[in-house]
Amino acid sequence: MLGVLFLRWNRSRSVRNSTMTFQVYPRLSDSPYVETITHGRTVASGSTIRPAETHWHMILTKVQNEVRFLVVGPLSKSGVIHYGADAEILWIKFKLGVFMPHLPVRQFLNRETPLPNASGQSFWLKGAAWQFPDSENSDTFINRLVHDEVLVLDRLVSGILQNQIPLASLSPRTVRHRFLRATGLSQSYIFQYERANRAVAYLQQGSSILDVVAEAGYFDQPHLTRSLKQFVGHTPAEIKRLSAPAR
């Protein structure tokens, strides 16, 4: 295991670990289909808790001249991940609502699926050979996938998530079907995940645990604790302790 899933960690929304053993260089993408493109490498081997994730990724890994291209699905809960040293990694995080019609997201929920290599510099996807992208040409690579309709965007799903489409005008059955097809997750699950991340942000900003219960809309402190353990892997008290400035 190369620790690929762990390296998807969005550190701006998660608890920092003072013994990080990898370097990451994220950037925004010109593509409306992509959340971020990040290049990184592991400096040493290790393990840590990684949070849940609602987005899916394409990930390229290079370890000792072995190259793998992976489709990595959303992660429904937090967990412990192990990673090795000297791995170079490129990962492309797609926006919610973007999916590949020939590879439903639900098929790789909580999984990483290697795509077969076509040669030393390319891989197979939807019956065609694609050259491995790098941090410089990733936007061009994504644009080609969109042009060839390998990637599509469900604008209903993205519109709902951006509060641009009122739910009252839609059938609940239609909404559920479109979310499961485009994200592999229910709208309710995504809401719970986003609420947990808001709670983490409040705790990191110094709010008390009881204040966060009210601010994030939880029933009580046990409800908050269960949610953060599921989605982040830490209790509220642990988040506050790990977020405190070093002395």
C-alpha cells in the first residue's frame, strides 16, 4: 500500500499531524470539472489517521520506476492509512457532480482501482490509450477527457450543492438517483460530511465544544463526537488539542 488515500488529505480542513513525512504542492485548476491538482512525494514511511472524503480522484504514483494510474473513490469513513517512502504522486480531485458514465462512482466507493498500463508512458481508459499526465499538463489531459465525453458533469447535482436549484421543484427519487450516479453518495451523507468539516473549522478557530454543537446544528455533544469520529477520525477534544499552537 503506497498511502495514496492518505495523501488525498485536505489539510486546510483536517487536523494537522506534527510528524508529517510528505511534501505536497496543491494548485487550483483551470477546468470547471476539477477541484484541485496536487503534486507531492513521501519523504519517509509512516502511518496516520486519514479523514473521510466525498470527492473521487485520479491518482498517478511513481515508486522506483513503477508507474500506476488509479481511480480512487470516495471514502465513507475515516481510517488508519500506511504509506511508504520515496513515492512521487499526482492526484486530481474532481468536483462533486463530475463522473465517468462508463465507470459509475459507486463501483469504486471505498476502493482504489488501478487502470491497466498501455505502455511505459500510457494507460487504458474507455478503450483508448491515454498518456500519463503530469503536474504541468493535467488541465490539458482533463480537457481531452471532457471533449471525448469520458468525463461529464451532472449540473443538477452541482446546482443543488451550490444552492442554485431549489429542492422543492424536484422529485426526491430523482434527486437520490442523480446523486448516487454522479457522486456514489446520497445528498444526506454529503450534508453530514460538510457539517462535520464546519465543526472542525469552528473547533480549530477556538470555539468551545458546546458552542460548536449549536453552531453546526448537532443534537448534543455525543452526536457531535460520533460524527467527527466517523468523518475525521478524532473526537472534538482531540481536534482542539491537536490544533492548539505549539509551545
